[in-house]
Amino acid sequence: MIEVEGLQKSFGQVQALRGISFRCEPGRVTGLLGPNGAGKTTTIRILSTILKPQSGSAKLNGYDVMKEPDKVRASVGVVLENSGLYRRLTGDENVLYFADLANVPRAEAMERMEFLYKLLEIDYGKRQAGTYSKGMAQKVNLVRSVIHDPPVLILDEPTAGLDVPSTVAVRTFVEQQKGAGKTVLLSTHLMNEVELLCDYVYIINLGLIVAEGTPDDLKERTQSSNLEEAFMKVVKE
Amino acid sequence: MKSIYAVMKKEIKEAFRDRRTLIMSVLLPAVLVPAIVLGIFYFEGRTVEKQNVEGFTVAFQGSQQLRSFLSQANLKVMEVPDVEKAVLEKQADVGIIEQQTPSQSKVIVVTSYASGTSGDSAVSYLNGILPLYREQCIRQYLSQKGINDDVFSLVVVQSKQVGEPMAFAKFFLAYLVSLVMLTSGFVGNVYLGTDIGAGEKERGTLESLLTTPVSRFSIAMGKWLALSALNCMGTLISLLSFTFSYSYAMTHFDMGLGFTPGGSALAIWGAGIWAMIIGAVLLSLTGGALQFIISMYSRNMREAQLYLGQMGMVILPFIFILMPAFTNASAMPTWVFFVPIVNASAVTYNVIIGNVVWPLVGIALLMDVAVAVLLSFVISKFMNRESVILRI
């Protein structure tokens, strides 16, 4: 569960978030949509405790991001846009490094890594990450972020720049996480991905939540034939 | 502690898989340092040997008497029409022109190349033997005049050296070890320093790391300790390869300075080695902290390299602090032990010259440990600043 209430954040004169509130339920994929500079990445950075908000509150799995950041991080797996792997370590070593940091016993980590490798069709874990294509790296990145089996998953543009097979693998992974009862927050620009994966959507613009609902609700309310059209109408209002 | 160790282990593993790090931290100190030391000693030894065996070459214009005198003094005399030209063209180490004045006296002009070491050595040698020639001429003159030459016995000058004959070699070694320790330990491996902070930012791995359950303090400590350990390893390899090559050079190349082969160099073993290790650890911790802070603050690797490349300049004042003790062939003054960074080198210097004052060693250790604790505090504060970690 993610509960955000009145979150505000400024960088100097720029007000990135102007009091946003939203909720993400377990066993559901919640989409966070918005144009560039809307405040999506800032929200995700606050939820993953990289940034601190000026006001408002955010709770992940019941833990407050300001008061219990260590517990928040133990409860969340984060895949950030542009997050890379350690190029001189193998895929396995990248994953097991994060398992060590999350204090996961080695045997448990190995077992979980094998399971996730099968799910994402990864058979190159023994190779150094520097030799991976973008899609290969992103799949290992997903495994790395959930190696400690967190109840909450935050994904920022997880399929950006990936080829079709990798995109399908990532979507399968998200579906699997949802099926396992995890809370999934997905930030993306790809509307077809939202329609395929998201159960509920929040549209953010200029640091404010400007619309929310299921993809079908949003289309109906804006009298749009597809989500892209609905998104454009909401953002231009 | 477990998470600090995990971060540290990963950083060291990555460093050992990087060819540039291995070249800078292992290969260069292990190969380049001995090559430089042995090269310098070998060529200096060859020069001295050449001088001892072959003697200096003198471009000469003058009397047969002076010519014979110079030949007997193991100098190669070469009569030339233009002495200055011969010296300028390096056909001779030094030039001598002997002129007879109308008043029957002689003037000897010694010419040497303005910036040549063999010329300087030759002039020193001539300054030692030409007074004997002058004496020979005066005796000759007195004899012709029927005057007894006992006058030369009125004042007899004798020279005598006191103190340890090996002292110079010992002070030289102590000073060089201190400098190697200071430069290698404090400045460290710039590439490693760049990679550990700015490199993480550039590759986009830092933010992922910050989302793991481990605290920022543990991340910072793990990275700092890994950087310090790797810098320390490079420093110790430099120091040991320097000491080994110095020992070898002292044993095998006679520089004509009257050293007992090997003796002075071997004085470093035992306490000297421990002083080197402790000094290298303390300097690497201090230098590593500064490297880490600079690297983490930098937007990218290029900016970090620009800043870290200047760390060599930071140690220049410290080198000047060490210099007077060496030039005066004395122990380090007490106040130096209160100055962090340089005091680690000062302890090693004093240990090698055999002047260990334990209270001063204690003061140096306390000062450096205090600085390390302070820096760890600064590092952890630094890692919590959004303006630093998101400065990309």
C-alpha cells in the first residue's frame, strides 16, 4: 500500500510538487502519468527516500518516508529511469550485491534469483553487465530491485527504449508481481502499456493530480476513444 | 557493519576487474618505481665509475709542467686550439688555460659548461688538486732563489669527519620514503577516486543504490574504506618496491659516496616497515576521504578528474614542511607531529633515522585518527545532502 497526502517539494524557485495526494492498493497496478516535468520523478524519488518532501506525508507499507526511511526502503523495490548496472560485475553479482544490502540470506537470494531469471528468461547472469544490451540490462535490473521480495514496487519508465521481446518480458513481470499481491506504482509515457497493465491511473501535471480513475473511466469522462486522447484533454485543461 | 563490508567488498571487486586501476595501483608502483630508482642509481654509479676508471677529460692550453701534473692526477689531457669551444661542444668535461704573465706569475683559468654535472664534478676535482700544483710551482721558485721551502710546514690542514658515515644515506632514504608516502598515500589513485562517486552518478547506479535498505552512512563508509584500502595498497606497493630497489641499488651500484653496500637501506626493516604501514593507512584514510567528497560532489567523471588532479598541488606545502629536517640532517621538529597528513610521514622519517620519540608518535596517531573520525562525520553529512547526490 502507498498512501500519499499533500506532498510538496520545491527546488529553489521551482515548485515541483504542489500538494499531491493519491493511494495505491495491493494487488493492483497504479499508473502515474504526466508530461515531462510534471513531477513524476520527484514523487518517485520521495517515495524511495532519495528526496525529502517539504510538507505532506507519504507512507509505504505503513512506514513513513520521513520517520522510518530504512523500513520504507526495505519494503520497496525501485526501478528508476536510467538506472544502470555495475558494468564490471556479472548479472548474478549485481543481483546478489543488492541481496546482501537487503540482508537476504544467500540461499534464499539464489533461489529467488533463479525463479525471477526463469520468469524473465535470463540466461546470461554469468556474463559481465558491461556486455549487455539495454533490454538485457533492464531485465536484470528488475530482478535486482525485487530480490528482497518487497511488498511495494515502483517502476519509472521500465520499458523505455526496449525492444518488443524485452518489453513483453517486463510486462509479464509486472503482471506476475500484481498477481503475487504486490502494490505496483508504474510511471510511463506509453498509453498502450497503461491500458494493458494499469487498474487505476493518476494524471499529474505541474505538480498537481489533475485526474484519476480507471483507464475506462478516464476515457468515458473525457469522451475520448483512447487513453492518449483522454490524457491530452486532461493535461490541456 | 555487515552492509559496510558488503559495499566495501563490491567496490574492491570492481576495482580489481578494472585494467586501469590495476595498472595505476599495482603495475606502475611495482615496475615504474624500481625502474626509476635503479635507473638513477645505475647511471649515477656508471658516471662515478667512469670518472674513477677513466678520469675527466681536460681541454688544455698551457705548459708542459702543468700537463704532466694533470696526467699524473689521472686526467685525460687534450690539447686544443680553442678551449672554450671544446667545453661548449662537450669534447671535454672541463677546460684549463694556463697563462704566463709579464711578472713571471701564472694564471690558470678553469672553464666548465654552465649546466653540466660532469663539469661540476671535474671542477671540484681540480679545485682539490690545483693547490698542489701551485705549491709545486712555489717550491720550484723558492728553490731557484735558494730559499728553504720549510715555510709550507708552518700550517698543516687536516680534515676529519665525525658522526655516522652512513648518515647521509639514511636521511636520504628517510626523506624519499616520506615523500613517496605523502604523494602516493594522500593523492592516491585519481581514477579510482573519480569512479567511486562521480562514476556512480554518471552510470546511473547511485540512485538505485540509495533505494536499497542500507543506510547512506553505510554506503559512504563502505566506499570510503574501499577507496582508502585500495589507495593504501598502491602506496605500500610503491614504498616496498622503492625500498627493495633502494636496497639493491645500494648493494650493487657504488656511487662513490662511501656507503657500506646495503647497510643504510636495510635499516628500514622492522620498525621502519611498521611505520610505513601505519603511515600509509592514516594518509590513505585522509586522502581517501577528500577524494570521496570531491568525487561525490562532482557532476560527472570529467569534473571529478579535473578537481582530483589538483590534489598533487595540495601536498606541495607539506613537502616543504619535511624538507628542512632533511637538508639539516636532523630529526623532525616537534610541531610537525601536530600537523595532520604530514605527521604520518614525519613519524616514518624519524623511525628510519632511528629517532623514535613515542609521545610524538602518539600525538601524530591521535591527530590523524581524530581527523579520520571528523572526515567520516563530514562524509556521512555530505551523503545526506540532496544538492550533492542529485548534482548531475
